[in-house]
Amino acid sequence: MTRSPRAIAAAVAAILAVLALSACTNGTQNEAPVDPSTAKIGLLLPDSVTARYDTADRPYFEERVRELCPDCEVLYGNADGDTAKQQQQAESMLTQGVSVLVLDPYDGKAAATIVRLAQSRRVPVISYDRLIDSPDLAYYISFDNELVGRLQGQALVEKLREDGVKPGDGGILMVNGSPTDNNASQFKKGAHELIDASGYAVLAEFDTPGWDPARAQDWVAGQITQFGDRIVGVYAANDPTAGGAIASLKAAGISPLPPVTGQDAELAGLQRILTGDQYMTVYKALRPEAAKAAELAVDLVNGRTPAGEVHIEVGGRSIPSFLLEPVAVTRDRIGPVVIDDGFFTLAQLCTSDYAAACAAAGLG
Ligand code: BGC
């Protein structure tokens, strides 16, 4: 059978298109599968002032890797809020021969150096929870972080209105997250959208270095000296910084406490919500986030490069990404959202100190 020149040209074009597509699916690293019986996967997390990393992200990630690749070994490092330490941990993992790095950067810009180094060893990097400012990422997995900020801002503004607070009565303190964390600027952006449109003024705001609750506490103490009872609400970007803010408000004898936001549904944060010290938190289902990162890491070990659900532009390149949805949690939502999802058990939440508050909230 003879083919017309046009049919041959079409066939050649189709083959070229397939080749071009396969070269694009994973921009930088399209490695041959690694032997899973010897594969090592590096997990690098950013700080130890936030409970989630050691109590949730790490165990959930390790559990899912074990299920998918029983012989894979997970190497773990927590940077303890130190850029240089994270760089050293990454270098050490690369020297030990990891096949993939799952990296939640302490400093999203500085971590581009780690990605470059990994790339030179043909080791793909998954940007975990916080975005790394590098076009060479294999994947990015996180939550819709501007939505986190909008949920916090909305809950605060609605609570102030519900309590009959007038814009002229005072304003809001904003305790933002770390200036080295891309998420923190997204939370702040989302929160500002709601607060700026509400008519309530922002009295002052602070980017908390390293998300350190002690720094948040000190800053709030200074603002209380300056603004006193003109503070009608506190936007705190996560539960540990909320805890710091609340400690200062209590130490200054402010009563009743103004509404304070949070994030992470930490046990301590949920317990403060039960007793009325903290107004809300944002629940982010960390199990699916960590599990997805583990699945992608094992896929990469096996030479597979699944498509992303969405694409995020970084430095002119489109990074295949997965973004999960956060949920606002006030007192009446702790049961249906956090407990029903298995994030904590009632026994963990409702210890003897909180038994009465739990009963009053219909828990336990
Ligand atoms: C995470 C938050 C966490 C904060 C402090 C952010 O990047 O998304 O869940 O509370 O870092 O570690």
C-alpha cells in the first residue's frame, strides 16, 4: 500500500507532536525508574514552633509512602526556622542519594538554591505547602491560601458586626505570618480583601519572623500599650500566633477578649475556641495533602509523571499543582468538621480541663 505525501507528512507531524508532548510533561527530570527497593525520599519541613509538621505532615507522609512503596526509605529533616539548616539538610539528603525531595521551604526564595542543586543531580523537587520561587519544580501541592485569608477575614468582620461593633469604636491588629513564607503573603492578601472592604480600620500590622509565637506575643503587648481598648479584633494568621496574641491580651487584663482568628486546627487552638479565648481557626485537611505529596514522590521514583489538577506560573514556567480547600471552624463546627474528619478524637480534645466546655459545645 502506498501513502500519499500528505498522509506521510501528517503521520510525521503526529509523531513529532507526541515526542514534544512527552518531553514537556515533566519539564526537567524524566529519569528512568529508580529501584524502589533502594529508593530514598527526602522530606524537609520548615519549623518546630507549629505543631502540624511533626504531629501530622510527617507521620501522614511516611504512612502513605509505606503503603505505596514498603521498601522506600524516607529521610526527614526539620529546619527549626533556619534557612542555612534547611540547606544543609537538603545537601546531606542529596549526598545520601535521595531520588526525590519533598520540600516545604523555610524561606521560599532561598530554597531556589536547593532546587538548582537537586536539578544538577537530576533529583526532582516537590514544593510542599509553601511555594518555592523556582521554575524548576516538578510539582506544587498546597491549599488555596488566599481563600484561607479570606475565610479568616470574613469570620472576623462578621463577628464584629454580629457583636454590634461600629467601625468608629476602634480597629483591628493584624498578626501576619513569616515574611519568608509565600503562604503568609497570600493569607495576608486574602484577609486584607475582606477587612479593607469592611469599614473596620487596621490599627497596625506585623509580619512575624519565623511565625514565632513569642515574637507575636511581644508585638501585641506593645500594641496594647499604644491602642488599649481601641483594639476590637485581632487577625492572627495561625493558631500559635493567636496563642501569643491571646496571652498578651490576657496579661494586660483585657476583658472580654476581642475576637481572635487562627489557622491549623491545632489542639491548643481548638481548646481555646472551646473556652471562648479564640474565635475561630481554619481547618486544612493535612492527611490528603501529605498523602498526595507521598503519592507524587512514589510516582516520580517509578518514573511516572501524572498531570497536575491546576497550573501555577513560577518564573515563566507552568508548574503542575494540586490545591486543596480550607474550611473555617468556629465553636459549633469543631465536631462536624474536625472531629468527624478524624483529625483529633474527642478524647484528645475533651481532656478533664475542657470537659465542661466540650459538654457546653455539645461534644462528648
Ligand atoms: C502553613 C501554616 C502554618 C505556618 C507556620 C504556613 O506556611 O501553611 O499551616 O501554620 O506556615 O508554620
